[in-house]
Amino acid sequence: MKTPKIVTTRAELRQAIAQAKPSSLGFVPTMGALHNGHASLFKLAREENELVVISVFVNELQFNDAADYAKYPRTLDADVQIAAAAGVDIVFAPAAEEIYHAGLPLVRLNSGVLGELYEGASRPGHFDGMLAVVAKLLHLADPRQGEYRAYFGQKDAQQLVLIRRMVEDLDYPVQLRAVPIVRSEQGLALSSRNSLLNEAELKAALVLHRAISLIAGRAARNEPLNLEDAYGLFQMEPLVELDYFVVVNPDTLQELAFNCQDTPFTGEGLILVAAKVGGVRLIDNQPI
């Protein structure tokens, strides 16, 4: 198992990429606290590219709660081991001053109406902050020649929709790859935040997957979805506080209200759910 090269400055990153002269580069931006879900992104990037680069950077702009930012897991040594096992070549682990070298940016991307829905409504400014750092990182990892691909997990479905739109609107020369959600044996979507849950909370969090599975099963049978039954599952879990459970258009994120209750489900949709479990915010989704 080869240890990845660790670089901490944009100059070192550019030099490492230039020295490799890759015919193709796969890039995976992360906030660290890596798990098997991240590893699945790294492994696909390894299969499709000559050079694999990941970033580990906890982006302050994505947090609207200073306490949440402070307690977010930071485990670089363990992250490097996971990256090594998945065949990553370069780990870019910059300090905040290296990314935002002139201080927090005054000029920022606006996520628009897509960024005001769901996660954006609950976490104001989150998606503007996310796009600010992804835009920077996509520039910094650009090999300038050869094929360029970036990999994102489908667990952050709204984030992926916004990144796709940014890449299209701003003509980024990068191919986006969406990688399916990795789940525990019990069905819980893997997340860096899962480590903050105790045993009882982990058990209670499984209601997210149960509710999704209930509605996805009805969709597969072209039955009325009747979301009230999903809401009822959450009401039975006192450790879980539901934020939203909706079925939306997978491209526009607009709610498919007309198709979710009394009429048979047809076409395509995306189930989105967010809830707090013991004070830890979790999200999940499933295409239907």
C-alpha cells in the first residue's frame, strides 16, 4: 500500500500534479473524517484515472453554527490511511489561510433559488459557502491537460444538483461523477456525523432509511405514496426530530405534491429527508 503524497499549499499541489503529467486526473473534494462512503469515491476515481487527488478541508463557510464547525471531526492521520488503502496519489490538506488567502471572500457565488430550499432553508448560507470552496478546489486541482473528472457522493443530493448547475453555468472543464450512497448493514447512510451518535441514537436514526424504503417501495409498485405514513414513523421515534421528508423533481428540486398522495406514482422523483437525531443533523435520499 503506497502512502499518498501530502501537500498543504496550492503551489505544492500544482507542482505535484505537473510532475505526474497525468493523462487523466480524478479529484474528490472532502471535509475529512473519511469513511467507506468516501472510499467508494476514491476507488471509482482510481479505476477511471491515472492520477487521483483528494482534498481534506473543513470549510468554515458551510457552517452557519460556530459550535457545529468547532466540533466537526478532524482526523487527518486516519484519513490518509483510508486514502492510501483506496489508491489515492495526492492528499491536499490546506489550512484555511491557504484557501482563503485574502481572508473570507468578499465576492462569492450565489446558489440562487435552488440553494434556498430544504438544506438551504435550514442552514442559511450553507450552499453559497459550499460552492465557494468547490469552485476554488476545482480550479486548484485542474491538471490543465488530459481528462479531468470530479467525484461526489449522491448522499448530498441537493449539493450535487447545485454543483452540476455551477459547472454548467460557469463552463468548468470537468466531468462530474455521482457515486451511489454507501450504507451500513442496517441501512443508515454513512456520514462523518454518525460518529457523534451514541448507540441509542444510531438505532433511532435508522428511521430515515425505513421511511425512505416505505415510500420507495410504493413508488416501485406505482402506488399512491401517501407520505403521511412516513411522517408517522418519525413520530414514533422520540430521539428524532424531523425537518423535512419530501418527494421532488430530481433536476429542479420542486416538490411533486400532486404525485405524492392519492394518485398512482409515475415518472421519476427523488426522496429527500433531513432530521436531527440527538442534536446531530442527518440527511438521506433515494431516487424513485
